Amino acid sequence: MEYRTLGRSGLKVSVLTMGTFTFGGAGAFKAVGSQGVADARRLVDTCIDAGINLYDTANMYSTGLSEEILGEVLDGRRDQVLISSKARMRIGDGPNDEGFSRYHLIRECERSLKRLRTDRIDIYHMHEWDGVTPMEEMVSALDTLVSQGKVRYIACSNFSGWHIMKALGVSDRDRRERFVAQQIHYTLEAREAEYELLPISVDQGLGVLVWSPLAAGLLSGKHRRGQGAPEGSRQFAGWTEPPIRDEEKLWDIVDVLVEIGEAHGVAAAQVALAWLLTRPAVTSLVIGGRNEQQFRDNFRAVDLKLSDDELKRLNEVSKVPMIYPYWHQQNFASNRFCAGDWALHRDYMES
């Protein structure tokens, strides 16, 4: 297993993270999986044996059941691993059952700690933007949790660029704890993060954790043009996230993934993961699976080295439009680009 430093922190994280989105299967989450304690234990054992040291969950996954299962499975070996959890989403019917308020965040952190059977959360993500609560209140609450030892590092997830910079600006101004990472959706099929989120990560020293790096299985190679969603997949079960805006482009990408995978003797999924591990600021990919073999197959991505020509083919088939103001900057400002700028422009200047 390979380990990378998370942003500007001193924390070493495995380049693959185990996601527990499928633990529990309560309510709408049944469409993506319903692993109980026995199944979860086998999968966690497989990941620990492979050297994965980060296990990702959230308070709203199956309304806390994912955290409960992970806590039970890790009981007695908590110190061997890192745990990432999240708060912000609605978890009840009350007026304070969502958001970034000090009341909600501190309460939810303490509830998560109990479910996880631990005294600290190693990486605590703000799961989604809240435009109602003042940033000062959110940052202060997180600073309190870190000072109390209940949280080690703070991060965000699914923020836009200006959301991140607003939060970082308040943290820096008020000398509070600062985000060290962000968890985002980023795949060969969905490269919008390159416009702002990756440049911000490079410039501001944020590690990038990627959720659903195979686009909910669409980049696994099991889905092919004109074949429909295979039985047992998330799409077959009616799960519609992430959205696919250009289906023909998706299948063009899959065709190239399959060709490159066949040349290396691996599945398309491993090629998609290996490409992500070459991207700027990417620290770790959050992977899930229904059985041990799916995890073992994806472990192979860590050792897969793609050639420059293969990377160029993948970039060409998947690149996003150069929208304004980036095309203008590319035409007139490239001689004064910083590292953050090149996180977007590198592939497009070469093509």
C-alpha cells in the first residue's frame, strides 16, 4: 500500500480509503447495499490486511447505522486505523437537525463518537454547504471540537470553490482550525472539479479524497454501450447519482478504459482508479464493494503505472470544455501561471 500526506498536515493516509456507504442498508440506502456486521467485518479485515488505514463513514449513512456497524467491527483495534466521518445533512425532523450551527455540529459529533465506540474522529468533514449559518459559527464550533480532542482534523465535502475560500478566509482571519482536505466527486466521466476544486487544493494545501471514483460502478467496465445496467448494480436498483449528462461520451471513456485495461491485464476499474491517483492534490480514493474480491481487484490500481500515451488518451477522451474565464487566461496569462493554475491547464495546454 502507498501512503500520502493529507494536505499540509502531517497525517499519512493510504491512497485507497474504505467507504462504508453500504453498511446498514436502512431506508433509501438499501438500493446501494445492506451489509450487516458479519459482512462488514470480512470487508474491513480484507482492507486492513491490504494496508488501508482510513475508513470513511457519515452520521447520515443509514441514519447512523453505518457508524454503529463500523464501530462494532473496529472495536479492540481502533488504534490501528483512522476514521473519517461527516455532519451537516438532515438527520431528523427538528428545526436544528441539519446545518452548521454550533448546536448541531457538537451534538452530532458526540453522537457519532458514541456510535463509533471511540473518543475521537480523525477527519471530520462538513458534508455539504450551509448558506444560512455564519461561517464564524461553524469554524468556531469545529475549533472547539479539535481543542477538546474529539476531532483531530477538519475537512469539507461537496463545497464549491468560493465556499471553501470563504471558510479558509474566516479560519485564517480568526486563527482557528483550518480545513486540511476536501472530499469530492471526481472521475474521468466528471472532471468539473478541475475548474476550481483541484486548483484550490493545490494552492491552499488541501488533500483531496475522492468519493465514488468509479461513478457508482459506471466506469468499472461492467457497463457497456447499449447493454443497460447489469442486475445487482446501483443503477439497476434505481440509484441515479452521479448524473450522466453525456451518455455517448461516457461509453467512449469506457471503451478506452477497457482497451488500456486489456493491455495491462486488469479491469477497466483499475485503470480509472490509477488515472485518478496521477491527478493534482489527490490523496486517497474512497472505494466500496459488495465482496472481498471487488476490493482485492481494486487494490491492484495502486501498482498500476500508466504510460504517458495512455494518460494522454484518457485525458483526450474525457476532457471538459475550457469555459470562461479559463480559455481567456490560457490565451493571455499562461506565462504567469502558478501551480494552482496548472492543476487545470496542464492537460489542455498539451492537447
